[in-house]
Amino acid sequence: MYVRTTLSNGLRLVTAPISHVRSVSIAFFFGVGSRYEPDEIAGVSHFIEHMVFKGSKRYPSAQLISETIEGVGGMLNASTDRETTIYTARIASRYFEQAMDMLADMVRQPLFTRDEIGRERRVISEEIGMYMDDPGSWVSVLANEQFWQNTPLGREIAGSRETVQKMPEFAIREYHARHYLPNNLVISVAGDVTPERVEQVATRLLGDWQPQPAPVWTPCPPAADAPRVRLESRDTEQTNFDLLLLGLSYADPDRYALSLLNTILGDSMSSRLFMEVRERQGLAYDVGSAPIQYHDTGAFAITAGVAPEQTEAALTAILREVARIRDDMVTPEELARAKEYTRGRFTLGQENTGAVSGWYGAQELELNEIHELDEELDYFDAVTREDIQRVAERIFVEEWMRLALIGPHQDAETFERLLRLP
């Protein structure tokens, strides 16, 4: 069970007491990510996430921040996505107030010193270079650029080396001030703590933080006129490709059917793609699928790494499976297995305090409502075979397919001709 509370400044608290543990997980969810950024400072959300760890008013160095949590055996982390930035700590429950105090100061009063900003420009430029050198990761960046062409969703979350090097210091501080607001924050806490204590500590630390209107996200429809194939020719041992099709937003009522469709098609070692492409035909070591979901849009991704000479055969086999699940209903046995797989994954995912705080915090921020585990599983249980085929017909539309590849190929037209659903 959980308790939701909203402070007078709009800051939302979600607390899930878990009496049998001796730890607490804290997650600060901010409603800001790379889709909120102007082109000229692309990557600033990710840059700020890094800078928050470099020192704040009362914790003025990266070493002090690290020692405050890790020095007592805790864990500290953060991540930036396209719509959210999350700061997390997991710590023994007796250090709960210490962790809250530090996280609150980090996100509210980062120092943004000139020397640290300069150093971090170099660090993030190297991080971008690392992604570029990994074809399996970079091909998804190319696919997103192609699918959401000329929109913020089509950019690499970290920005580019050019924008990271050139973004002005004042723009970093201004972006932080406009987005890091109490009314744009959800604090989700799970573990050995009471809702009353969470509210008391949050009010003491952040209750005087003044709210103001937070910027809204930019609409990012998929690009109807984008090239269907994007090929980056490299002398690699493997060809990595990412096929994107239409998807759904994370609030779409069909999201439960989409999740089960994904499980059947490509989300496990017993999925159709794994069994056909890897086990039966031996065309790939790694093949799978995943839905990509945002406020107002989404995509469905199918990825694989294959020997260059097997690329056409693997892509053909994948498209055949996509057409089959669109045209023919899944079997009752497949649907039953997918539901049990989902039930098991969701249940196992609630076995630690970090997963629980993430579960509640993400729902509160993204949907402004929370479903308990059993309620969520009931929605999955209600999905029918007809629902899955209807969703497949809705999203697996040939003219919206976009393919990005990295490998030792020269002719994009070869793959353009293959992008057909049988």
C-alpha cells in the first residue's frame, strides 16, 4: 500500500512503507528531459544531471556527496531520459533523513561552478563518443533521429559534442531554474519509513521552495516524409539494425494489449522472433523487441545483430513474423503464457525497495495516478486475443516502417526494397 500527499507548493510525495526491510529507497522524479530542450542547448537536461553531483550549497564537492551516501554503505544514482530525470538513493533506514537532506540540496541548490562545467563538457563529449563507437547502441540513436525527424524526440539524449561544448553557462542555470521546481517533482519513497516522517522531512527541507509554471513538452509526431532507410556504412564484424514501427503513448488504453503483444513477439527466449530468427534459422545471436512510449506518441522497436551476409534474410524473417501476428490471432496458449510471464516479471520486480519506489514514482509523474500491482495485473488479464490483433493492425503499418543499420553495406536501396509486410 502507498500514501499520496501533496505539499502546498505542489510537490507530490508517494510513500510505500515496507515493514520487513531495514532500508529505504528514495527517488526524485523530475518532469524534464531532452524533449523539453531547444535545439541550441540539446543535451542540457543530461548535463544538469551530471552537474548536480559536482557540488551543492551545503555539500560543495563531488567527494562529499559520494561519501555522504556511499560512506554508510548506501547507493546513489541518476538517469536522464527524454521526459524524465531521476535521482535515486538506497540507504539503511537510520540514514533516511541524511539522504533526503543531501538529495534535496543537490537538486535545489547545485553550484554550477565554471571549472566543473568546463570539466564536464569534456567528460560528456567522451561519453557521446563511447556511444558512437558502439554500433549496437548508436543504431537506435539513428533510428530515433529518422522516426522523429527534426523533433526533440529524434535527438540523442546527451546532445551532440557541438551543443555540449557551446551551451552557455547562463543557459544551463536558467534551464535548471525553469524546470527544477517543486510542482514538477515527485518524491517516491519505499521501505522502512512512515508516510508521516516522509512528509515531515520533505516539508522541512523543501516546503519553502516556491512553485512557478513549468514548461510543457513539445509535440513530436513521427515524420511522415522521412527516408525509410538510414544506413551508416562501417567496417564492422556484425550488422546492427533497429526497425521502428508505430507505437502508442504510455497512457493509451491499448498499452496492456501492446505489452502482451510484445511479450509474444520478441520479449523473451520463447518469443516468436527469438525462436524463428535465432533458434530455427540461426540468423542472429541477439534479436528482440520493445515498445517505446511517451506522453503523446510512441514507437515499436525490433533490434538485431547479425552477420552482414545474413542481414537480408534476418530482416525478411522478422517482417514475416510481424505480418503473421498482425494477420492471424495469437493462440490461446500463447496469450496465457504471456500473461503468466507478465505476472511473474511484475511480481519479481516488486521484490526490492528501489523497484517499488520507481514503480509508484513513475506512475505518479507520468499518469498522475497510481495502480497497485493486483489492479495492474487485472488489466492484463482482461486482454483478449482479439485485442492483440487489433493493436497489431493499428501499429504494424507498412508505410510507417523506418530502418536504421550500421554495418559493412553500401546500398540502402537493397533494404528499402525489403521493407514490405507480406
